[in-house]
Amino acid sequence: MSTDPLHALKVAFRTRMQGDADALEAATANAPDWKQIEMLVHGLAGSAGIFGEADVGTSARALDEAFGEKRRPSLEQVQTLIALVRTRTADHS
């Protein structure tokens, strides 16, 4: 049993990250849904660091900044973020 008072929140966040990765994969399939991608990236950028996922937060912020500058990140950048989220959530399984 963890003595970390935020343990349950961190576990819930990792579950959310898995769902976000699934949603990002769906949003990049066929014709990319850039609005959905932007929303998901923005959410990860804002919350990943809070829950100790600094590398996910850094990657997501880079994509979020591109959207903020009215540029689209490449699909490869989005796929890199998805892979990073998958790795980080697998590390905690």
C-alpha cells in the first residue's frame, strides 16, 4: 500500500492518460480531427506535470504551443506523444 496521499489521484490520472492516448489514436486515424487532437493535447499539457509525468507534459506543451501559434504539429509528433504516454502508463502497470 502506498503512503503517498496523492496515490489514488495519480492512478486515476494514468488511467485518463491511457484514455487520452486511445482518443488521440482515433483522432489521427483517416482524416485527422485536429480540434479533438488540440483539445486532448491541451489537457495533457496542463495536467501531466502536476502528476509527475514531466516528459509527457513537455511533449504535450510543445504540441500545444504549435496550436497556440496557429500551426498544426505533424502527425508524427502526435504519434510520438501517444507512444510516450503508452510507455509511461505501461511503466506503472
